[in-house]
Amino acid sequence: MWRSWMTRAAGIGLALMAGVLVATGPRGARGAEPVPAGVAKVDITPETPVRMYGYAARKTESEGIAGRLKASALAIGGNDGDGPAVLLAVDCGSVPSDLAAEVLRRVQAAVPLKPERFMLCNSHNHSGPNLKGLKQFTGEELEHMTRYAAQLTERLEQVVLQALKQRAPAQLAVTTGQVDFAANRRVLKDGKWAGFGAVPEAPVDHRLPVLRVTGVQGKLLAVVVNYACHNTTLRGNFKQIHGDWAGCAQEYIEADHPGAVCLISVGCGADSDPCPHSTVELCQQHGRKMADEVKRLVAGPWRLISGSITARTATQEIPYAPPPSLDELRETAKKSYAAQRLLTRLESGEKLPASVPYPVTTWTFGDDLAMVFLSHEVVVDYALRLKRELDPGRLWVNAYSNDVSIYIASKRLLGEGGYEVNNSLDTLVTYGHPERLQPPLEDRIVEQVKSLLPATFHTPEHGRP
């Protein structure tokens, strides 16, 4: 019944869109057919005080709510063929991978949804619940967090199923703007990391890609916005629940476009912080700046894209280096959380696995757009390099996708050292000596992305590996 209805509706949609939507450029003209799409949003604000994500200095539970947390889902495609694709954007520091897997399992009981077509994008908000720390809590703190994890699981399942249920003929289009509140935070002295700050001349990515979803009558249903910046306007002395700049941007964009749902994904901004930072008012300032840019972009032009999504995924196994002595590792662990984790496991008698998995997923929308999903906290060099070696006009890079546990440093950062390097995947697998990882993780990940994408997305001088 769904398939026959969708076929009839798509035919109607084609006729209606001819007079409503205008494509720009030859690629957009090929992507003019409607596609089933649905969107939904749900409140995920904790109902009790909870321990908060991020800053280690916060040792107590949250003290009230300064802003609501949300989760939004966009479902694209029908149930035939490869089935639908679902983008789930969550106002969370890090949704644990086992919780995300449980949401997918529940959804699959109702709708055929392949794992590579279900992508969860964390906002990496530092003023929300610390789900990653669940196993460390005891007593009432554990009770509160366990209750919140169950609540979140149910609500994420609910919002995904609702988006799937809402699917109706729609049109996809993309454009790109720019906002400038992200600043590289790595202060250097004599070429080495010296602390945190705002470094105007250092690498940063100010591009603001926007995906628009409109119904066959031209009504704006959803906008997906991507920006490469840490969600850390609010610092460790802030003890209330709040969605930071991403939460404010959603609120303002939806207020500017009544009836539309906004989804925020974060790009490769692990070494970029909001500037300035520290107050809710500054969260609002950054969110308003983003909303104003989206409002400007809505007037057009837009490039229509295909709604036919091909999803590809691959997991690299990054091998552990031979371990050093425990005394050497204890010394390294004094300045590295990653090394500290390894030391704890070794001292408990645990046998470490031979390798660490690093998954990469790509969605291609016909030949019109390549969307990349990278796990963990990825620094800006990855996006900048990918935009050199792939067609930047048809590339969208999401970081903080699915699991978020550790930094993904670049060659540049490995030479500079410092916080992100000391807490990186390189340090995890090489026991505090990231320079030992060969070939470098940056090359492995970039080549993996390129291998998953059709040759048509590659620049001539950087062909497919």
C-alpha cells in the first residue's frame, strides 16, 4: 500500500514542483524528482538533575535547566530497494554506541533500516547529561543517569519512527553560506602547543552547508545545518542544562520558519571553539548569527539534488603498538587521558584487543552530493584536506557521528603536540607515542573516505586510490 500510494503521490508531486521549485545548474536539474521524506523532533531534556558531560572539574549534578535539549530525525526514501536513510541529530555530548545500537534495533523491528543508513550526529554539547560516564556513577547519581538513558532510548526510537511515519513526497536542495564565530583554539609557542585561546591565523572552517527539504507545495519542512565548531560556549563553571550554540541556532531557525524542523550536525571542529564564549547570551549571539545566515540563504539560489541515497561503510582496524613498560605508561598517563585509560585496563589484568575499529560511512545523493560521516572528535585539517582532494562544492563532512570517545588528530597537530594529541586515537593505540603510527591515521582516514566515494567526486589531481 505504501509503495503504490507513494508512486501516485510522486506523480502528483512532479507536476506541482514544475511551477514551484527551480533548480540551478545541470546537476540539480537531474535531481528534480520528489522523494519520500519525513521529519520529527522530540524533547530530550532530563527530568532530574544529572551529572554533566565534558569538563572534569564539575563533580556534582546539574542545577536546573537554562535551555531545553532536543533530538531531530530526518528520514529519506521509501521502504523498497535499499530502504530509507535516517539522519538523527541529538543535543548530546556523546550518545553511547550501545544506546544508539538499541535504538536501531527497536526501529528495525518496525521498518527495514540498514545500519549504514542510520547515522546519529551528536551536537557534542558540554552542558548536557554525561551518558558516557554512566558506569562511573553510584547511588542516586547512577539512578538518575540510568533513568535518563532509558528515557533517551525511548524518545530517540519515538522520533525516528515518527519521521519515518511522516514520509511524503518532498524535494531536496543544498546551498552553502558562512558564519565566523568558530576560532582555532590551539595557541602555539615556538611551534608547540602552549594552551587554549583564539588564534585568528590558524586553520578553521567557516563554511555553512545547508540541506533544505520542501514539500511538493513548496512548504519548508526541514533544514539541516552543518558547522565545524565545538559546542562549548558554556564552560565548566556553568552547571545548568543547555543546548549551547547549536540549541539556540535550532530555536531561532525554527522560529524564523514556522513549521520547519532544524537539525544541526557538527563538522571537523575538534580544535575550534566558539569565540567569544562563557555565557548563555553568547550562545544566543552565535545561534542568532547562524539563523540570520540561514534566513539569507533561504531566498536562494538553491541546487536541487537527488533523493536517491547510496550508503557505503568500511571499518579500519588500527593496530595497537607493542606496549611499553608499565612505569613508562604511568608517566605518560599523567598528561594523557587516553594513556590513562590504557593503564587502567592493563593494571586490572585486562588483555587489550589487537586493534581499535574506526568506521567511516558515506552517503551519496546521486551524483549531486557526498555526505561523509566520521566518528569521534575530528580536527579541522581533515575537512580542509578532503575539500582539496574531493569536489568541495559537492562535499559535506560530519564529525561526532555515532561514537564520540576520543580525538582524531592530524599530522599538523602531531607535530605540535598538546591536549588533542595527548587524548587522541594515535595516543590510544601507540601508548602515548603518536609519532609511531605508520601510515599516519590522517592518511588512512582520508584514503578510506576517497575509496568509498565514486570517482566523479574526486578532483583530477587526487584520483581515487
